[in-house]
Amino acid sequence: MSNLQSSVDASHGSAKSYLTGFVLSVILTVIPFALVMYPTLPKPLTAGIVAVFAVIQIVVHLIYFLHLDFSPQQRWNLTALVFSTVVIALLVGLSLWIMYSVHHNMLAH
């Protein structure tokens, strides 16, 4: 029973871990929100900063809330995440490419 309990506890974070993730998430949300609400930077720079903060926030959520890491217990979860990311990137990227090509070819003639 104790072995089962210790393996279950190992996969869940502590209160400190959840609090750290929450604080980081709030900070990573408030900064881009403030940049958009009070525009002081050029729009392309603001969009780039918001995108960078979004990627960082995804990583924070994966680490602190979904507990993904490079440990052997998480290998299959990490593999599934990478595969899903590649498939989504291909679907979105190729769809945008097709739409751009169709738009370009329809207006060019």
C-alpha cells in the first residue's frame, strides 16, 4: 500500500509547486495584458512579446500543473505531447500555406 501511495504522490505536485505555477501564470498574464491595454510599444513588438509570453506560459503550465518532465515515468506523455505539437503545427502551417496560395492565385489572374 505504501509503495502505491508513494508512486501516486510522486506524480502530483506539492502546494508550493502549485503556488509557484499560479504566481508565474498570473505574472505571465498581467504583463502582456498591461502592454495591450496601455500601448507604449509599437504593435509588432507588442505582438511578439505577447507571443513569447504565451509560449513561456504554456511551458509553465506543462511543468507546474501537468507535471511533465524528462523523467522515465513521463516519457510516453512527453512523446505524445511532442507528436501532437508536430501534427498541429503541420495542420495549421499547411492550411495557412494552402489558403495563401489559393488567395494569391485567385487574385493574380
